[in-house]
Amino acid sequence: MKTILIATAAAVLLTSTPALAKSSKDKSVLDDLNYGAGIGFIDLGPTSSATLFYAIAEKDLDKVKLAKGWDSVAQVRLGTSTAASQSVFFLTTEAKVDYIVSGLFKASKQVDKKIAVYGMAGVSYSSVTVTTTSPQQVILGIPVPGTGGSASVSSTGIDINLAVGADFQVNRDFKVGVEYARYGIGNAFAVNAYYNF
């Protein structure tokens, strides 16, 4: 099931816009399309921070009007993380984001020619696996039966996403930014990079 979800999200990210463009009379659906990637740190509760990686696809929503000076953007993300681990006495707890798929609405405002600030809100569907490991106990060089081993628990869920950040326009097609985000699974600080196709 996990593989199917990831493959489906990747297919949507990579193929939905060209497919829409073929059916559009004015082909404008491809205008202002950005693909990007992000990397950052996410706090996974009692364990230490993990490194979060994600792919981004975003599209300006020209027909969605906000307050004067504000732009509206639709964004989709697909990500995963490394494992974060923490040891307490003889127990080691490790947490990992197996996958996270997010659909977000972004409101962005230019503060000068190069810099824009934004806020985002949306929902995420994610899977997190927590593994607890204990070592084999040894007394006088003899392993104690029934000690040692590991147990894993995976959980999935839908959560609200909130984020704030700033983007810097390097040139006409490339921008970079920083972001602080609150996911249901933890808080993250990340750096993003986008290319405008």
C-alpha cells in the first residue's frame, strides 16, 4: 500500500500539469510552474531530529484573488526522512518518516524585487515508524534468555500543515528560501530551492 501511495503521488507531481496543458485551449496551465526540492530537520517527538527530504511542485493560481499585493499558489509535496534515534539507559528509540504527502495553499507577498514572504496551510498524509531496541543482557559472560530484541510500530494519519517562510529570487527561473513548518508528526526547519519551467 505504501509503495502504491508513493508511486501515485510521484506520478501526479510529474504528469498532471502536462496532461492538463494538452486539454487546455490557451496552454496557460504550464505558466509559472515550479518544481523544487527541500531539505531540513524535523523534530520527531522524544527522539532527536531527523533529516527531512521532499520534492515540491507548485503552480500560481492566477484566478484565485487575495488581498492586494498577495499571490496565491497551490503546492504538492512528497517526502521522507532519515531515522532519528535516542538512547535512554539500555533502550534505543528510533523514529523515521516513511513518507509524507502534502497538499498546500500558499499566500505570498513580494516585499521587494527579490524577496517574498509567505504563509501556507493544508493537509498531510504521513506514515511514521518507531522502533525500540534493547540489547542482549549478559551476566558473567552468559547471555540472559528472553532479553534483547526490537519492536516496531507504524502509524499513519492525516494532519493539518502550517508554515511560514521567505523566498529569494536568484534569477528569472531560480529561487531559494527558508521555511518553518508545523506538521502533525513534528516541527521542521528547512531550505527549499525551486526552478520555474
